[in-house]
Amino acid sequence: MLKISPNAKIAKLVDIEESIRGTRIVIEAGVTIDSFVKIKPVGGAGDVVIGENSYINSGTVIYSGNGVQIGKGVLIAANCTIAPVNHEYRLKDKTILEQRFMPSKGGIFIEDDVWIGANTVICDGAIIHKGAVVGANSVVIGELESYGVYVGSPLRIIKRRL
């Protein structure tokens, strides 16, 4: 089910796929989604909810997987990947494609007033608390505290949830 507020601004070149499993995609009032953003229901039955007055810049991809909750006033820079899903790979007698997906690590939660820098990857189980700033080229796999500033580089763990 796709629910887009009439007050949201969705560029013509945004690609939002309909779910075949009943995933809800909710885009609230005041949200702006720039061209070349992709929202894809895949890898689970989680919903994607984008809170009021959030901005998603071009080239960002959001997979539904185990669910994505984006709070109010969140700024997501260009070319980010939000992927609350992991492929299974541990069985050597089956291909990765045949193994499908691993169990959920809880989805992704991004609270209000968060800024996510360009080229950031946010993985299943990540929680980014209110007011956090995530520097460009970061990989988030854990929990980030409120109003913290986090800078990372590709393949670096920023902070792991205990």
C-alpha cells in the first residue's frame, strides 16, 4: 500500500515500487524526495515510513526489508543506502540467492532531526537517535546517541550496539 500526503513533494523521476507482500510505504506531509531516489519493497514485510518535513536527496535507495522508520525533519544527503535486510550465505551447498535472507536484526530507526551525510550506508539493526549527525561515507550498523557527531569511512563500524 502506497500512501503519499498531498503536501509531499515527489520529483517526477522518483521510483517507488508497489509491494506484492503488503508492505506499507507512507510519505508524510512536507516530505521532499528528489529525482533518482528508489524505494523498493524487498527482503521482508517491513514498512517504510518517512516522517514530516524530511528530505531525501537524489541517488538514495531505501529497501523495505525488516522496516524503515524515518522521523520528522530528517535530512538524507545524496547516494545513501538504507538496507534493513541481510542475505543468508552460510550454506555452502546452496547459492546465496537460494538461501534468501537472514533473520531480522530489528529494522532501521532514524529519529527526528537527524542529518545523514552523502554516500552513507545504514544497515539492519541501526538506530540513529534524535539530533545525531552522520558524516559522509559512513557505515552505520549499531546505535548512535542523540546529538552525537559520527564520522566514519567505508567498511568502518561507527558504534556497535551492546
